[in-house]
Amino acid sequence: MRKVPALIATAGLVLATLTACSAGPDNSDCTAPVSSGDASKLVEVTGEFGSAPTVDFPTPLKTDTTQRSEIIDGTGPGLTEGQKVQVDLSVFNATTGEAIEQSSYDGTTMASFVLNDQTLTGLTDGLLCAQVGSRVAVVASAADAFGPSGGNADIGVAEDDSLVFVLDVVKAYLTRADGADQLPVAGLPAVVLADDGTPGITIPSAEPPTELKIGVLKKGDGETVTDGSTVTVHYTGVVWDSKEVFDSSWAAGAPAAFVAADGSTTEGGVIPGFANALIGQTVGSQIVAVLPPDQAYGDQATDTIPAGSTLVFVVDILGVD
């Protein structure tokens, strides 16, 4: 993994190398929480989407709110809360004009993060409802950049400094599986979805299968997951015997990214049954998988999973990197 830029690290975000593109949800009626203002209108940006911009603004540039101006219009869907995005970015101290971070704009250092309350408020609000393919200039107030106390001395930002972001929205991941519904597979757990896509899982009363079982609940038409792909998913995991949820990205409030490979042989990989359930599936699909102990954690116990457990996963495949 590449070194995380200092600004992104302070927000708890992840830098990744991403190249594939997939559509996000239809959000054409989205109402953005921020709009253009006196500060964002003073940010002049030239250059083509996907190339390093030339950015100019008067200093010191101050704002008590977060403002966004469209520089290049996009044609893709608008971004929505809880969605994972991928952007090229250039970030400046609005008081001094000094550059803080800049992507390489060659596809190797794009930033990936989820538009939620774990991300800088100025970034989330500045990107909500922006379209894929757009370039936006966002001026974030000190409070929206680093909270009520403001500032970050490690990157040369004083407590009352605003930030200027120039953001190219390269990719938006799905927020939930959107594939065509498939007939259920007999003997596998039943799945019912909440309005937001969170699965409820009912375990059969029968003994669990002794081999890996996979059922496709929704069949997407996106990119195929291959061995070694980095896959962004929403998932819920349940212990068959106790019928208890032991892990859920839905509960955590953000999708997760995994390497679709056996972790015993591949760095960053996962338990073999989870990898095997993902490989060969397509973006937009939802699957249910039953993992016998030898495809899961075997005789190893964790805080939430007893030794020798059969596990059930329901997984929404949101994107492939």
C-alpha cells in the first residue's frame, strides 16, 4: 500500500490505486448541502479533468461555511451519503496559499473514502450531489476541516485556516447490490432486506452443510471479481449455530475493501471460503455463502466466533479496483 498523504491520514481515509469505473446510484434529484459562495468563486482553476490543475486564489481566503463551485460539469450520477468515492485532489492552505497535498493524476495516488461522518465534514458536504466526471472547487471552513478546535500543526494548518480543495470525481461505487433478483437456492439461509439494503438472515433449523455453498440472490452486470482483485463490499456475517451476527459493515456504517484471495497464501487476503465466494461474481451482485469450518477459521476461535463454527455471509459486491 502506498503512503497515505498527511491530510488524508488525519481524516482516517485510505489512499488506494484504483483504475476501474462503475456507476453509482441514480441521484439526479439530489439537493447539495452546500452551494457556491463568495469564497469558492474566488478560486480560479484551469486544466483538464484528470490532469494536475493550475489553481489560483487571493490570500488570505476565509470562510465560515463550506462552499462549492463547479469547474467542470460531470455527466455521471450524483454522489450520495454513505457512498464510497475515488478522487484526484489538490489541497491548499487558504490563508497562505501553500499546497498541502496533490495527487499525481496518473491513476496511482487517487484517494478513496466514504461520504459519511468519519470523513472531514468539508469533504463530505463539498462532494455530496457532485457528479462523477466533475471537477469542483471546495473552500472548507476551519471547523468543517478539522472540527471545532480547527487546525493541524503537522501539515501547517493553523486553527483558523480554511482549506481549498480541487477535486476530480473519478469514480463512485455502488451503495448496495442493484442486480436482477434470482430464485433462492433451497437449503440456504433466507435473506430479507431492509429499506437501506441491510440484510436480515434466517438460518435453517437443519444441520449446516459440510461443503462451501454459494447462492446468488441478485445478479449484477458489472466487472467480474478475479483472484487477487481488491473488492469493495457491504457484508453481514452470522454464526450458523448461534444465529448471532458477528460482524457487519452495514452496522459499521461504511463498506469494506478486501483482497479476493486466500489469506494463508496472499498478503491482505481473507479466509478461503469468503475469497472463493467472491471470485467469479460480478459487481452489482448479492450473494449468500455458507462456509464450513475448513473454509473459515477452523479450530481457531475469535472473540465472537467459537472454534469449529460454520459461518454465513451475505455480501453486496459494490466495486472492483
